[in-house]
Amino acid sequence: MACDTIVNVMKRRRGPTLLLLSGVIFLAVLPLVPLLFASTQAQSEAHVDILTLNGMIAPFTAQYVIRGIDAAEADGAEAVILQMDTPGGLMNSMDDIIKRILNSRVPIVVYITPRGARAGSAGVFITMAAHVAAMAPITNIGAAHPVGGEGETIEGDLREKITNDAVAHIRALAEARGRNADWAEDAVRNSVSITAEQALSLHVIDLMADSIEDLLAKLDGQAINTNWGSQTLHTSGATQNYIEMSWSEKFLHVITDPNIAYVLLSLGTIALIAEFYNPGAILPGLTGVICLVLAFTAFGVLQPNWAGVGLILLAIILFLADLKVQGYALSVGGAVAFVLGSILLFRPLTPTLPSMPEISVSPWLIAVMTASWIGFFFFALAATVRVHRGKLSSGTIALVAAVGIAQTDLSPRGIVLVHSEEWSAEAVGGPIQKGEAVKVIEVVEGLQLRVTRAPSG
């Protein structure tokens, strides 16, 4: 019965109902019209998407490159140009970038730029994976050999295993792109590095370009084979669309500098110690926790030598212990441990993978931070300890000659009220009655007062 009523109402009001539904559909579709128009425009205008990869290759940089390639596939770009200047980075992140390049629908052009840039370690592998490899003048590529913590060649089965695996990987990439696989193997086995001119003559790269505009002109008309078929590039005069890192990616990129990570570790530790000696200040403790979290986030990328971290922690313990004893022997030992820990901080005990560059903390920064640590402990913490030690002493000295009231009869011992605090006391020169004024003449061990009857008035 109710359904029949609803149907009858709909029949009587068909016109207004259809008008209402049309209005709802129009309002729902209206916000999508600009997006549809923009998508059509992006497909009709020739453009390239440009990514910039500088510094260490890490999970967040891999995320950035993958996001950029995804965007290029979605907006119909002619190609993705990856401007690169890197010493290398993590093997897993490098592999993620290479896999995305190999499976991209859009041609990927790796362009080693600006002048003075390099593609080292992981950068060599990524360059070999690109559909087109290009370099600017006065740049170099190479040096992808596994080394030890001090840069020495690694001998034995471990070296052979790492090297052979890397060689197989880079030869496969070079052969797939028709590049010089023998040189690629040499870059891994013998850590060779060559200039842009040499790379072009040896067919390690496909072309040299002075600028992005020059690169686009030289790419125009080239047929690129991807897993999705052959594509002819139309890049001459193409619009340049720069895809930037997000603010979080930029921030993480900054803190993965070994010098920044080292400073964060040092400052975070200093701040926590300051909070320990001044509990309740809150700001030093909060600052210390944040700095240490950021430092260990960077360590996840930089792969520190934990023996170096241990030496730095030992130095802190020695500095703290020296505040409790006489002499400077522990502080000298702490300074030595801190310097050694700083030097070893990013020197791995096991061989680094070919994707990882050799990184270290600046010697000048080590000298500055060592001096800062010594200054902090000798001046700031020593002063704090003296204040804490002096509080009791100064407080008891202030009691001498102070006047108070006997809270109980002193015959000779009892309780007195001095400076609004109750103290155990011993009467000197005869008993003192409750309520009489007393004068402190001495503070004995155990914080007991010796008092006498105060003069009248």
C-alpha cells in the first residue's frame, strides 16, 4: 500500500523529480569538467616532466622518482628527464628506481648535470638502466667498486661475491640498452671513472648536451623502445614541467647528509644531558629527543659504523665521570674516544655494496664538535654540578646566626623553627623552654643545629 502511494506521487510529480535529478547530476559532474579539460590539454600539448635527483639515493628519493614517473604516465609526457648528480646510495632504493625505469611506459632520460656533477656507485647503475643516457660537459661517471671502511680493496670470497653480483647486474642493464657492457663491468671491478667526452666515445652514454633545451633538441625524432612498444619523441620546443620533491622528502634529504646527522647526534646528546642535570626544564629534553630521532633516521640511510657510535657514547660516559673525580685523565680519554668515534662513524667494518659511496664526517666539523663537547662539560656541566653541590653548603652557612623559635623544650635536645623550617637542635648553655627565641651558633654533621637562648629584643 505504501509503495503504491509512493509510485503514484512520483507519477504525479515526474517533471519536478526529473528536474531535481538533472540538477544533482549537473552539480556532481561540474567539478570534473576542468580536470577533463586539463587532461585533454596535457595529452594534446607536447611536454616533458623533469625530476631532479641530487645527493644520496635513499628510500625517499626513490619514492620521489617513482612518483614522478607515475605522474608522467598519467599526464602523457613525451619523456621523463631525470637530472642527476649523486655519489650513490642504498642498494634497495637503487633497485626500486631501476625496476620502475625498466617498466615505464614513458621513455626515461638520465641527464648527468650540472657541470661538475657525477654519477657514482648507484648512479652508474641507474644511468645504465635509462632509455637514454646523457651527460653535460665537465661531468663524470664511474667508480662503482666495493671497498672497505678506509677505501682499501677487499680481498677474499666476500669481495668476489659482492663484485660478481654487481657485475652481472650492470652488464645486464648495459646490454639491454645497447651500451658498452665491458666498460660497465670495468667500473665495478676496477672502480674506473671517465669524463663525459670519454663516456660518449666509448658508447657508455648516448649523447652530450649543454642544457635542457639542447637535450630536448637532440632527443627530438629519436625512436625509443620501451616494454610497451616503440615511441618516437617529439621534444623540440616541448613544455618543461618540473616535478619537485615534497617538503617531507626535501627535509629527509637534508638530514641524510653525514655532517648534518653527526651534528644532530651530538646536539641531541648534549641536550639530553642538560635536561638530566636540570630536570623539569623540558625544552632541552624535547630538543634532545627530536634531534636523536632525526639522527637515527639519517643513520638508517647512511649505515653508520656502530663501533663509532659506541666510542662516542663512551666519550660521554668518561666526560660525565670526570665531573665526579679530581684530575683530567678521564676527560682526556673522553676527548680521544670522541674523535676516534667521529672518524669511524661512517667507516663500515664490512665492505660496502657497489651502490654505496664512501662517506665521512668533515675533519673540521669533528674538531669544532670536539671543542664544543669539551667546553660544554668543563664550563656548563661543571658549573651546574658546583651549583648543586653548593646549595646544601650555602644553605647551612646561612643558618649560622639565624634566629628562630623553640618548638619543643630543649633539655638539651629538641625541635626549633628556623627560616620557616623545623630542625633538630641541641641547646648550649642551659635548657631552653618551648616558645623561647633561639639563635643558631653552629650546624653540625647530620644537619643538627646547636643553639643558644637569643638575647632579648
